[in-house]
Amino acid sequence: MRRLLACFLVSSLVCTVLCGCGAVRIQGFLNSDVVTVSGFVSGVQLIMVAGPNGTLIEVTVVTLQQTLGFTTTNFCGNVGAQFPMNSFAQVSFKLGQPCSTIVVIVIN
């Protein structure tokens, strides 16, 4: 019983720390491959990268400012208009290579 309680407390602490940093990974625990990050939009840039079959694809590079730094994510397509500069954004997406696919965006 003590071991279970200790595991629960450690898990709660880890979740609290991750939420406080603005990035939460919901990956594998519930058989989900969705990742959620949040922060203030501090940079948006459209670039072209080589896709899996060698063709060029559009990728939007979004940088979010968080409490302890920055996180940068590459999203498939030209989605820059969905990330207004200096707004607070929470975005859930499915990881992919060379870019991730957006599931939902919430702008505050």
C-alpha cells in the first residue's frame, strides 16, 4: 500500500511540474499519441522542407514562450494565421515527421 501511495504522489508531482511549465505530454498512458503545449505565441514562420518522398511541403514553425523558456513545433501546412502573435495558445497535435498535425487550437 505504501508503494502505491508513493507512486501516486510522485506521479502527481511530475504532473504538477509539467503543467506549471506549460507543456503536457499525453502520450502512451491512455494509448494516445496526442501532445498538448501552451504558451504565448512569440514566433511564426512558414518554411519548405523535404517530405518523405522527396517532394517539398509547407511547414509552419511556431514558437511558444512558456514560464521556463520556449518550445518550438513544426506543423504541417500553412497554419500561421491560426497563431496570432502575442496571444496565448494551447495546441494539441499528433507528432509526425517532418511535421506534426494539429488536432485543436485554443486561443485566449
